[in-house]
Amino acid sequence: MKSRSWFRRFALFFGFAFLYVPILSMVFFSFNNSRLVTVWDAADSPTLKWYRALLSNDQILGAAWLSIKVAAVTATGAVILGTLAGLVLARFGPFKGRTLLSGMTTAPLVMPEVITGLSLLLLFVFLEQLIGWPQGRGFATIVIAHITFAMAYVTVVVQSRLATFDDSLEEAALDLGARPAKVFFRITLPLILPAILSGWLLAFTLSWDDLVISQFVAGPGSTTLPMVVFSKVRLGVSPDINALATIMVTIVGLGVVLSALYMRRQERRVALEMQMAKSEK
């Protein structure tokens, strides 16, 4: 038993080290005074000059702002479509076309990004020749492409949450005379809100991080942040990239922590309300 416990601890430590040591080393070297990103200059103290250089880089700041706008719009659209698809697949039971709908919503999960990006590029070119829209590639085409694969993840998250949902709460509200729309907004939506929030954050992160599909559907004036970083890495990593990555990791980490705290608070509130409702009976 002791050897098994030791092995589990070692596996856990090794797994966390494998995931986070490279990130921590990147954060460490973002304060390096040397222009070499992997060599620490022991003669000088830590510095913030690469963060100052990053804030004065208009190319990176413009690409970051574009990526934030694309990710926000993508996450919102993916949540709306993914939530509707998850509700249909989880609540409507067997119906004609269910298998087709399920396959179409989950296909982007296993489809290679190169195939997805190429097919969307061909679609946009065909539509431009047929109806004149979209005129070139830019913000709109990137958002549509990102929603195409991001909504699949939201659908899976929402559908899995609805699979463990207590239908008796909705049935009780309907028996008391509430309309279906009111039942959804007053009961169903608050209970699945943590899953929707998780889906939004997941879609935002996927859109923010996407490179392959964006390269197919982006135009000359719509370069996202991953595209800028990739172009810089091919020419040699500069220290300001470490600073940029550190800021991104910090933002994502804060988002995950805040969302976890919010979801835990929501779960406690729902559990307390259910406990009070049972005590009143």
C-alpha cells in the first residue's frame, strides 16, 4: 500500500511538473535582462523592459485587440448556438434527423483543423463569387469559422449538464401553471448557467488560441495574435514574446479562478434553495 501511495504521488508530481515547469520557466525568463530568451544574465537584476517594449509594439497590441474581439464574439455566438443544440439533443428525444444533427455538431471535434480551414476558405470564396459576400477575408470570416468549431465544445458541455438535470423541477413548475418560456428562464437557465459559463470560457480560449483555421480565413488586414506570434517564432523568439505569453497566462489563470469561484457560489446557492424547498414540504 505504501509503494502504491508513493507511486501515485510521484505520478501526480511528474504530471504537474510536465505541464507547468515550461510555463514557469517562460515567466521566469520574461524578466531576463538579456536578449537571449534561454540564458539568464546573472550580472544584471530582473527587469521589466520587455514588458515596456511589448506595450510600445503597435503590431502586437493591434493583433491582441483583434483576437479579443474575435474571441468575445465567437464565444457569445457559440454559446447561443451550442446551448440550443444541446437542449435539442438532450430534451427532444428521438426525432427525424437527430443522428444527422448530432454528427454535424460534434464533427468539428475530430475534424483536422487543416481540413476545416480549407473547406471554410473554399466556402467563402464560392459565396463571394455567387452573392458577393463576404467581400474578402477579415473579421467576419474569422468569427464564422471560429463559431463553427467552438459551438461543438459548448454543445457537449451543455448536453452533458442536461443529462444529469432533475426534470422534476421543471415538471413541478409546469404543473403550477408556469409557461415553458418562464420555466426555462427561471429554472432551467440558472441551473445550467455554470455549464454555459464554462462553455463560454472554453470557446473564448479556443478562439483566442486558434492559428491553423485563422490562417486560412484571415485577410491581409486581419492578423490575429497567434499568427503574429507564430511569424515571430519562425524568425527567432524575442524576449518580448515571453512577456506577452506571461500576460496571456495571467489573464487566463485569473479567468479560470474567478469562474471557478462563481460556479462554486452558484452551486452552493442552488443546493441551499433546494434544501429550503425540501424543508418547507
